[in-house]
Amino acid sequence: GLDSIGMAPAEPNVEVSEAFGADRNEMKVELGLGAYRTEDLQPYVLNVVKKAEKLMLERGENKEYLPIEGLGAFNKATAELLFGADNAVIQQQRVATVQGISGTGSLRLAAALIHSHFPTSQILISSPTWGNHKNILNDAGVAWSEYRYYDPLTVALDFQGMISDIKAAPEGCFVLLHGCAHNPTGIDPTPAQWQIIADVIEEKKHIPLFDVVYQGYASGSVEADASSVRLFAARGMELLVAQSYSKNMGLYAERIGAINVVCSSPDSAQRVKSQLKRLARGMYSNPPVHGARIVTNIVGNSDLFSEWEEELRMMAGRIKSVRKKLYECLSAKDKSGKDWSFFVKHIGMYSYAGLNEAQRERMRKKWHVYMTKDGRMALTGVSQAKCEYLADAFIDSYHN
Ligand code: PLP
């Protein structure tokens, strides 16, 4: 009976936030976050989101079901934001876009599509990657293997390792790539490295699956953060792109995102879209409307769009300024000559600091600084005011 069901493993992030919550020390720092925080370390609702919601109330829109593929105007807006409205893939109607349950649900649809149409294919994922990628792929029955990505010695990209692992895989794999602001490391390939990655993927007839969660939130520019995806699209390659508005619009709980599949012809795109809809139907019938309307109102209105870009620059700018301050404190205080510059070289809200388990334990026990077991740190949990203290904690924990 049901009594035979055992306990599922605990979600690692939950342990961190519970331990942080229970800590009564006032100097404590939470680096296990999955969301943006203001300089006062409070959650943030974008002004532009409040404006879009006000518009929606005024219009008195109803709550009838959306079509299976989601809100049509949202699907158009989200694909155009990703690729650029004048992109050939859009102009030629080669993109199948279906609204998804945020980034996770859109990836889940992509995985279901891979499982049903390429049952013997495997997908290559970076080592390390966002923890949930493995859950999503396992649950969908998609086999995965890892390519090298992070070099602990340099706290930077193991580019040679990445390229040789993608080359060594059998032809026709899927390759999961983070569009920008790699989670958990904060390490992205350079534009020149992206070209080489695209060369190898093309040569091997692999199909990329991009995970794009931080468009605009990494660099502050929606164009710059989409450049990896656009580079692949410009080569005429087939590709899949999952999008999320959790971080870049702060719509975490609205669960709004999309899966875009770039095909070789409009006809192929229509067939792919029909299959995505069939898969969505059996999983959740049709997606929620509220977040889709918010995004559509913002992306589709030039005034709100410019205001959103300003808020993106503000959020990305705060993270960059914390990175800079932390690095300056570390360089001024650490007399050992250790190079802490990776903090300013990494991009987005996460960084790997290359701490081992004992060092992380010391950060937690002695300094009340909480990070996930894998050593990922969310810089959104840091304010300018905390940088001095955090630098002391790093230096003490690193060298002892
Ligand atoms: N992919 C990556 C790399 C992420 O970092 C996240 C969120 O942290 C997601 C996907 C999915 O987030 P959501 O399902 O909230 O859009």
C-alpha cells in the first residue's frame, strides 16, 4: 500500500534557509537565496509590474481558460524579446512558441518533447549545473551525461574540457546551455568561446537547449544577454530555448515562461508546436494567465518597456556594485596575495567561490554566513553594508 512510500530527499536550499532563519546572530548573511533582494535585503516587486497590474484591473479582463499554447500575444512578445523582432527566425515563422509554467515547466516540456521524439538521445549538461536540471530530465526519462565546465583551480571556465566533452559525445545529442549568468558558477563563455561552442555543436549535429532565466538581469541589457542564443539562431541551426520571467521581472510565483523551438521551416515549426501542445494538454491542460498578461503589457508597450529596462539596469547594477565592493574589501584586507578577482569576473546573481566543505562549515559556524552545500553564493543576499564583514569571513575561513 501507500505506506511503502519512503521519504524523498530534502531539497538542499530549504535546509539553508531554515538554518539561516533559526540563527539569531544579527550579523548573519544569507547566500542561499534564489531571488533578488534590495539593498535593505528585502524582496522587490518591480514598479513596472505594479503598473501593468493596474492596467489589467482597469480593463476588467475575465478569467476564462487560455488556449493550450497560452496567450497568443504573450507568445509573440516573448519570442521577439528573445530573438529580436526582425530576426530571420521570426520573420520566416520558424519558431514554435508555447507558454510554459515558468522556466522549470518550459524545460519540462522540452524534456518531454525530447523523450517522445528522440527516445534514445541523451542530453549533455554542464558540471555543475542548476540542481533541478537533473530532476527535470530524470522525471521526463531523458538520459543525461555531464560536460566539464568549472575549473576549481582558476575558479573560471574549463573551456578545453567543455569543448572536448561535447566533441567526444555521440553525434546528435542535445546540449543544455545556460544562455547567460550560469547557475551555480556565475561563469559564462566569452563571445569568441560561444562561436567555438557553436562550431562544435554544429559539426557534431547536436541540438542545443538553452536555459534563459536572466535575460536583462545579468548585464542590464536584454540584447546583450540574448546574444548567445542569437548567435546560434543566426547560423540557421535548430535549437530549443526555455525562458523564465521569474528573475528579470521578479514574477517568481506567477510561473510565467515559454518554450521556443527554432525549426528549419515554418511547416516543421507548426508540427513541433502541435506536439508541444499535445504534451502540455496531458500535463496541465493550459497555463495561467496573470503573469502572461503582465509580461505582454510590459514587453508590448514602449513606455513600460523602457521603464523595465531601467529597473533591469538597477537590479543588475546593484549586484555588480556589491561584487565590486566585496572584491575591494577582500583585496584590501587579504595580505596573502590570493586573487579574489573572480568575484568581479563572474556575472549574474551567483558565484562559486571555490570553498571546500571545511571552509564553508567555518563560514557558517563561526561567521553565520549561509550558502548551499555545493558552494554557490547568491550575491543578492549581500548589501554594501555587509561587504566588510563578509570579506573578513571569507579571509578567515579561506586561510584556516
Ligand atoms: N534554470 C535556471 C538555471 C535557474 O537558475 C532557474 C531558477 O533559479 C530556473 C531555470 C527556473 O526558475 P523558474 O521555474 O522559477 O522560472
